[in-house]
Amino acid sequence: MSGTQELSLIDQQEAIMAKIEHKGLTKKKIFQRILLITLGAILMGVGLEIFLVPNKVIDGGITGISIMLSYMTGWKLGIFLFLFNIPFIFLGYKQIGKTFALSTLYGIVILSITTTILHPVPAFTQDILLATVFGGILLGAGVGLVIRYGGSLDGTEILAILFNNKLPFSVGEIIMFFNLFILGSAGFVFSWDRAMYSLIAYFVAYKTIDITITGLDESKSVWIISDNASQIGDAIMNRLGRGVTYLNGEGAYSGDHKKVIFCVINRLEEAKLKEIVTENDDSAFLAVADIAEVRGGRFKKRDIH
């Protein structure tokens, strides 16, 4: 066999492996993801336009910046939400993957359309405290649903993950810094009592996301036991860009020897990891736990394309 033929055969094998590693979602799962991301984006839009925005209460992140700019310019909120999140969708593609980027793009489009349609609708209540609490609940439920099914509705977290590689702060600390600055700015744009109500709305939304998604910490440890451990491990490295560690395990009752996969991911990657495990072994044992802090080792994500 000539060198050219050998290279051709290698290319064919790599193409076959790529197809195996990127198995498509079933139509049922695609429909479920689209439906729930749509619902999440609509819930967030309702929370913003029917409760928070008419009462001059803002959220953190890109959403908060968009609300203030919409108020100062008179432009519709949906325009700013869409334009400001576009750069972060590209960052999300590089940092997390294609599926996450597409899910995020779809969610942002639905959110922008929802806020535009609901903008003329009058506020549900003029009571600022009620608007703050219920707006925060709807917003948090919407964001939580979208994150749970593999997307995001705000680019702040993606930016924080990117900065985390260059700054000596955790993702959570970077997000908190951004949001304190943004929420504090509401005092200058609206009034200081509105800034304090905005802090309440942010806290309510955060806790609602916590209820919607099991575990909100930016880092999670993952333990996987499967007969297809090598296949799952390769898919995690190739599709998430995360390093994995193989451990040798033995069942106490059965005495069977099993290969155990250990890795650390961030919360936005959890949906993708579960998808990878299910594709390769739907009966695999999977345990996901929150981690308060990660240092050293090879937690830094390698680029994926």
C-alpha cells in the first residue's frame, strides 16, 4: 500500500470516528429542547416587559445594560438584547460548542421577539415590590429552563468563563463584580430605590434558577461508570475539550472490575455532557456534584472547533 493510500485510509477512519462522536439528537429530544428553550425565553420576556421594565427595575448582566439603554434611547429592548448577545454567541461556540451556540442564538431570538411584542402591553401591577418578586421569579424560571436544556440567555457567564482563564478570580466572583456594577448603575439612570429593588429582583431570579436547575455552582465534578468508558471519555475530550481521568473500580457486591471516568466541567456544559453519556451508554452510572472551588491540575479547557 502506498503512502498516499495509507493517508487516504486514515482520513476515512477519522471521518467515520467524527460521525460516531457527533451522533445527532433524536427528533423527540430536538423537539423537547426547542419547546422548552422557547418556553424559557418567553417566560423571561414576560418577566421583563410585564413586571420589571415598566416599573424601572432591572436585572444583572447584558439584560440590565439593555434595559437601561432602552430607557435612555427609547429604542425597543429586544434590539439591544439581540445585538449585545451576538458576540457572546460566537464566544460560546468556541468555549462550549456548536449545539450550545445554536441553542443560545435561538433563545435570544425568541426573547427579543417576545419583548418586542409585549412592549406595548401595560404593566400587570403598579406595586413595585410585587413586580420585583414576580418578575424575578419568571425571569429566573426562564433562564433556568434555557440553561437546563443547553443554552443561555445572557452573555455575562460566557464572558466570565473567558476571563477566568486570565484573571485570578472564580467565574462566580467575576459575574458578581459585573452585576454589582450594572445594578449600581441603575441608581444613576433611574433612582436609588429602583437600584435596591433591582438587587431584590436579581436575588429572587438567582434563587429561582437554583430551584429550576439542580446545582448552580460554576464548577461540577462528574463520575461516570460504564462499559463504554473509553468511548465516553474520548467524546468528552473531543466534544467538550475537557480532560478526563480514568480510575479502576471494583463492585463491592459483584466483584466486577469497572473503569471509572472523573472530570470537572462548568454548569453550562452539563447538558452537553449528559447528552454524550446517553448517546454512548444510556444505562451508564452518572453522578454530578457541585464544587465550591477548583485549583491546579488541568481544569483549563482546551479549544474545540
